[in-house]
Amino acid sequence: MQNRKHSRLMNDAVYVIGERAMEVKRVIDILALSLALCIPVFGQGEYRDGCAPAELEAQQNTLAGYLSPDFAGDYNLAVANLFRLGALYQSMALRCGYMPSEPETNSMLEQTLSLVTLEDLIAAQSVGKDVAAILLDLQGTYGDPLAGQLLYNGLEPALGGVALGCAGCHENDAVAPLTSGAWTRINDLRLRQPEFRDYSHRQYLVESIVRPMAYIIPDYPPLMPDFYGSQLSAQHLADLLAFLDSQDQLLDDE
Ligand code: HEC
């Protein structure tokens, strides 16, 4: 449970370390995780949920109330609270669309890496293997089919800078079901099978990717690696799904 919460919030940081480049799109707030304070969300016209001026101000006051630093009283606690407040304010700003400048991003990254190991960071950002939790995570995540195609073909790295080998197997029908026509095949064939009666299209795809051994498609070898849950962030997975869903052309022989 704790881990789950950890990774949900850590997902806020989409973070790729390639061989040459280190890119941080959003930065994490580790302390927000342990505090597990929930920022209330209310829909509000042109602003993102919870981001209208009055809501932001109310959130800020609430947090400051919880974490008010009392330097004269308990100095250590006060300093910790100061730090936590700063981190929470940062995550509020990021949530509400603030784009840090490059130097800001770099210094936040440096700070993050001084607090957690890269492995922990990657583990915390990866979607894992819990299909139901992943489906929830994906709800607010827009997938970009082009980004998905680059990931799928190993042209853009996934977490930790790894290149995914999806296309290597899925371009050869003797090895794995073809990428081409994936959307149609899944809707028209797989989801009509009794074992998938209660599955949504998305659930089938997510399970196929993070738990390939849950169901082995007849006539194919059980070849697909089962580690993708540890290499994909929610954004990566959303992009891959958007790409696969764009594959609706069946080849003649299918
Ligand atoms: C080493 C070969 C291999 C790699 C690499 C691989 N797969 Fe697969 N994949 C398979 C095989 C074989 C199957 C069919 C057997 C099974 O059910 O596991 C499959 C099944 C699937 C299915 C279900 C397709 C259907 O028609 O129902 C999806 C979706 C899928 N893979 C996506 C991916 C994605 C996304 C990646 C990369 C992140 C990937 N695969 C990497 C071999 C591979």
C-alpha cells in the first residue's frame, strides 16, 4: 500500500536517462509521498482541477497550517516542516502547469538523486504489474501514438534508458502476433473469447504487456519478457497503448 502510494506520486516525474542525455520533464516530491497529504481536487472551468486561484490559496493555507514551522519550539521539526512545505508547494506548482526552467530542473534532479538511488527512482516510477492499479493510473494520462511508436521501435528509451524490443518480435508473425492490425484483432478475436468476457480493451492490452504470461496466445511461444512493468512509466504505457490502438489495419492473411 505504501509502495503503491509512493509510486503513484512518483509517477509525477517522467524521467529518462539516455546514454547521452538526461531529461527530466517533471520533478518528484518525495516528501509529499510520506506525508500522503491529498490535495483536494475540484473541477473549475479553465483551470486544472484544484488549480483555480482560490483553491490554490486554500491548499497553501491548509498545508502551512499543518506544517507551520515553530523554530523556537522544536527546531528540528520546524526545519523539516520548512523543507516539506517547500516540496509540497513545488508539487502544487508542477501540478498546476508550472514548467521549471532548465537550471531549476537540473538542481531538482540533483537534489532528488542525492536522496534516493536511481534504481529506487526508476522502480518508483514504473507502472509495476498490478493491472487494476495501472488502469487507474492511466485514467488521467493522455497517450501520444507517435511517442508510442518511437518507444515500440526502440527509437526512444524507456525508464533507465533502455530500448524496448517490441518491434523486434512483433514484426515477424512467426514469432509474435503482428503489430499491424493489433487493435482490430484484439477487439474482433481476443475479446470475443469466453475468458475475456469481463475484460475491457485497455485491460487486455495492459495485461498483455505487463503480465504476458497471464495468457499465452495459441500457436505462439511464451517468449514475451515479463519485465516491462519495471521499464515503463504510466506515460510510456499510455503512449504504447495509443500506438497499438492506431494499428487497425489487418493484413490479408488474418
Ligand atoms: C521476445 C519477443 C517479444 C517481445 C520483445 C515483445 N513481445 Fe509482445 N508478444 C510476444 C509473443 C510471442 C506474444 C504472443 C504470446 C503471448 O501471449 O505471450 C506477444 C503478445 C503481445 C500482445 C498481445 C497481442 C495480441 O494479439 O493479443 C501485445 C499487446 C504485446 N505482445 C505487446 C508488446 C509490447 C508493447 C512489447 C514491448 C514493450 C512487446 N510486446 C515485446 C513476443 C514479444
